[in-house]
Amino acid sequence: MKISILGSTGSIGRQAIEVIQKMPGFFDVVSLTGGSNIEVLRQQIKLVNPSNVCVKSENDALLLKKEFPKINFLHGDEGLIDIASDTTNERILVSVSGKTGLKPTLAAIENNIDVALANKETLVMAGDIVMKRAREKGVKILPVDSEHGAIHQCLSNRDEVEKLIITASGGPFRNSSIEDIKNATVEQTLHHPRWNMGKKITIDSATLMNKGLEVIEAHHLFNMPYDKIQVVVHPQSIVHSAVEYVDGSVIAQLGFPSMHIPIQYTLTYPHRFEGIETRSFDFIKAGRLDFEAPDMEKFPCLKLAFEAGKQGGTLPVVMNAANEEAVYAFLDKKISLWQIYEITKKMMDAHKSITNPTLDEILETDMIIRELTKKSTSK
Ligand SMILES: NC(=O)c1ccc[n+]([C@@H]2O[C@H](COP(=O)([O-])OP(=O)(O)OC[C@H]3O[C@@H](n4cnc5c(N)ncnc54)[C@H](OP(=O)(O)O)[C@@H]3O)[C@@H](O)[C@H]2O)c1
């Protein structure tokens, strides 16, 4: 299988390289892309010997070209789009973070390349456009998110579905008071109890905005109305999500928390092979499984996401952009954790949503909200 990994230096990208190494001879890596982490990229180039590599800056591309003269080096957003458009690929993994994923995903779809999609922001920003175009072109969008990977495996006849049940670990503040959440430090917030992920998604997991983004992602991926999507807190993160059918049957997908399984599933789909986690699960070791309702007062970002998703138009774009910039401001210690919610809500309240936005309208709204959020967090 000829594949490329966009965002190979990130948490998902590095685990994808591990999956590839576990299956020698199965994958041929056409291209890798990184942002600024040149050291990790250098090691990955030596491991998988790609034909093309894209980095963020031209300087880094020139530097690496001297070390690896046989490789074609590209840079910037245009480079990412070129890599995603390369029809040598049978599948691409989009595991860049934030809004960077949208254009390359659309480029792959236009070129009839199946997408293993980790970048949930792509569907939150432009789910209608992306899924419509994928359907028209017959391109598969295979979800890497463990919850959506689980639903993908449990879903058969959509007409017979009663609801999708998305599980959430609850993050590091599940048992904290609102006061403690308001005073949480960056270090406490980055300490996720179950998953080791990139910084942006780790902060989103602490506010439950990540679960909100996943609700919108599920709506688009599985064409499911919001009133048929339920979020359930499950601290052990063993049930990755479930589908309830109209006859009362509930089908769930289980496993100890690991992204290797969903990454491998999207890269080898529709086939399954022995992998890194084969034979790791044990019901007896798993022991008890707990479930509870999410606390919308302590985690109001989840409420915002349901509102944004239900209203649609450009409101999810606003929520996504404001949240992302506010998360970076929190990581830079310019605002508190709770202000991520307050700022995002303020941006959403002030926005007049555009119905059925074009891609240009989405990108323009995204840019404006990012600027406004940066201004309001720099004071
Ligand atoms: N981590 C998880 O377990 C997980 C689970 C489900 C879904 N996801 C989703 O998968 C995506 C990636 O998450 P992650 O945790 O792997 O993030 P991450 O560790 O922060 O990695 C992000 C990747 O994107 C690259 N990147 C960032 N900005 C870029 C830019 N402007 N141009 C080019 N490359 C850029 C980074 O490059 P450098 O590091 O080299 O700068 C890195 O390779 C997110 O959308 C997230 O929501 C992640």
C-alpha cells in the first residue's frame, strides 16, 4: 500500500511510523511531512526512505536537502497540498493539527485518494463540503479518532441506528470542583490520565471541547442528527464508543487505550492484520467499567459544541477558531483554562452565522475569528 503521512512528527504521526515498522513490506511510504521538528523528521526519513518530504520553512527544506540529496523537498502549505495531491498515493494519513489539515484533505479527495483522517478540525470547519465531495468522488474518509474508528466498526445499517454513543475519559478534571478547574495550571491540564497526545488535543480533552469536536465530527462522518449522538463519560477508556440499534442491541468496540489500533485499522482497512497491540486485551485485567453523564456545568465547552453543531453554518468554524487560538494563549500562560470557554462563547455569541458557507467564506471566517481571539488574549 502506497501511503503518505502528513504530520509524521506529531503524536499520531510517530505512532503511524511504529505501525508501519511492525508490518515490514506492507507499506511503501511515498511522502512524509513535518512542521518544525526536524530532528524527529530526520530519523523518520532514515527509517522509511520517502521520495518526498515537506517541512514548514524553506530554510529547513534547504538544510535537509543537503543531507538527503535524492529526496524531493517541499515546504509550507503549498507543499502540503502538493504532497496530498500526489496520485502515487493509495491512501494518505492526515495527522497535522488544527486548521492545517483542511486544504490537504480536500486536495486528496479531488485526486481520488482515500484519507485516513485524524485531523478532526477539518470536519468541524467544513464537514458538509468535505463529506459531500468525498461521496461524489467515491473517496473513503476513514476516521483515526478512536471513538469514530469504534463507531465505524460497529455501524452496519444506518437506517436501523437508534443512537451513537461516544465515550469520553472525562480528562484530568473529572473529579475536580469548578474552582479547581478555574485555577488549573498548564502543567496540571497537560497531565491526561489515559492518553498521551499532542498539546492542543490534550487541553481540549481537559475542557471536554475535544468531545464536542468529536460530536460534530461524528455528525458529519456518519450523517447522524445531533439528537442521536450521546456523550457518556467512561474513565477507564476501554469502551471506545458504541452504536445502539432500534431493537435495543448495543454494539461496542473495546480495547486498552492505544492509538496504534485505530491508526492501523485506517491504514489497512478493509483488512486486519496482526499489530502492535495484538493479544494485549484481557477482560479480567480490565476489571470494572464505569459510566456517568458528562457534567455540562463543569465542562460547558461540550454544551457550546452541541449548540454550534446544531446551528451549523459558520458557527462551528467560529467555535473551532476561537477555541484553538484560546488554547494556544492558555499554553502561553496568557489566559486561564476557564477563559478558553468564556472567549469561545463570546466569539460565538457575537457571530452572525452564514448558512451553507462556501470554502472561501469558511476560511475568511476562520481568519477573522483567529485575529479577534489573538487580540482579546494578548491584553
Ligand atoms: N494524539 C492523539 O492521540 C489523537 C487522537 C485522535 C485525533 N487526533 C487528532 O490528530 C491531529 C494531530 O494530533 P497530534 O496529537 O498528533 O498533534 P501533534 O502531536 O501536535 O502533531 C501535529 C503535527 O502537525 C504538524 N504541524 C503542525 N502545524 C503545522 C503547520 N502549520 N504546517 C505543517 N505541519 C504542521 C506538526 O509538526 P512539528 O511537530 O514538526 O512542528 C506535527 O507533525 C489533531 O487534529 C488531533 O485532534 C489526535
